[in-house]
Amino acid sequence: MHFTYTPQLDDESLCQGDVLEKTQELKDLLDEVHPHYCRDEYTHFQVLTQSCDLVLRGQSCSARYITIAAVRSLDTVIKREVEKQASGKLCELDGDLLCSDKTRERLSQFVTSLINNNSKEHFFLKSVPEKGLESDSCTFLHLSIAIKSEHYDKCLRAKRIQLDNVFQSKLGWLVGNLYSRVGTPDYFPTAVSDKGDFNALVQGILEGQLVWVPQGIFRDVKDLAKTRPEGEQKASLEQVLEEAEKLAKDRAEKRVDNLVELIRGVPGITIQDQDKLKQRLRSKGDLRNYFGFPS
């Protein structure tokens, strides 16, 4: 069981943070009061109401309504953030979504914050296939709905996962929009003890969504993808990247030649001096990066 969950499920009462399966009786209820949330994209729900208001006293609890929020796949959250942060820096090629690696660091920070539950809009839920949560998911805290507490038993029968106490508190803080941070264990080092492994986890999440393209050739890749004649046999991604690499390097070589040409007529500059300058410019490494091609 993931460290954010408690291994012992309380099946006699609801608690803040409980993950509810979208059972048929819940779907029937939602179909009457919130039909929008019956859509397949909303896989589960998470209870947002405070635990103290959900304690049963006799046949009822003190809360008149039970607030639950919609749960969707982690992929959905990542794709939305990619579109937000990488606007104008995305390109689709034969079903692959390509992105300039210039945005990698910002997206990595976003994923790190997300899976450590430091996001103000989402609550990360690690997959528990044996409990019905098939894939990593996120609760959309702003997509919350209230149902009458008379339906308490329906929610309780749909309960599949329960948060550990400290993460119940964290969720409560997020929902309450307080100004102090509840200290909770982070994914690293609690679940992943090695920093390198944690970074690999973050990059794996991102690489499941995108193909990273070096900033220096991204413009060429976009142009090649747009200008490919209709009906032409699809080139592989590797071929497109190779062609873009060549275009960028050719431009960089031309820039070197132009710079050397500028000093050709300067008094005292010999052919040997020109050759040395050309070699020195080329020795800077990747000419595309050195000259910033393309921006």
C-alpha cells in the first residue's frame, strides 16, 4: 500500500480523503443531481468533508451535505499543464507530441509539486489496482459537488481507499485554503529513497506524455512536420530529427563562415589567423547551441 494510504480501511464510517469507486448506485444518484459527473473521464470521487462532520451518531452524521470531488487520470493533469506552459512549443508528428526541452525543468517542477501533494488545485492519488484505482490519478479539488448526507450509506459502500491521518490533514488544509503548510512526507525519500530514482520517476511521467526535442532544432522539426507534402510516406521520428539536425548545423556552419569573412579584409589578419578563428569557433562544441540556432 502506498505511504499516503492507511492499510486498515474503516468500513463503518466515512473520513475526509476517502476514495470512492463510481459504483452503479452512485452513478444513479449523480445522474439525478449532477449528470455531468457520470462521464467516464471521472473515474472516482474523493470525500472533502471533514472527518469530524462525518462521524455517525445513530443513523446520521452532523453534516447536512457530503462534499466529494472528481478524480481524473494523472495524464489529464499533465497534458493540461503541458498545453499551459508549452504554448507555441508543441508539435504533433505521426501521433507523437513533441515539445522543446526548454520547458522540461518547469514541467519537472510541476510534476514534483504534484506528486508531493503541494499543488493548490489537485491531490495526487497513487494507483492501487487491487482497490480499483487502476492508474495514477488526481483529485480536481475545484470540481466538487455536494450530495445530501441521507446518501451516506451509498458513499460508504463505494469506499475503497482511505488516506493516512496526516494526509487527511493535508487534504483538509488544501480544501480550507489555509495559510500554513501541513508537513507531510514527500515522495522522496519516503517512497523512493534515492534522489536519482525519484528524478527518473518524474522524467518517466513526463516522457509518457511527450517526446523531448532539443531547443536548438525544435523550430526545424515544427517546420518539417508542417511542410511535409500530403500523401508523402511518413518519415520516422528519427529521420525528421536527423534532417532538422542537419539544417541547424548547416546554418551554424554558415554563421561561422560569415564571421570569418568579416575579418578577411582586416589589415594584419592572415589566412592562418582566419583558419584558427574558424577552428576555435567550431571547438566550442555543438555549433547549434553555441550560436543559438534556432531560437
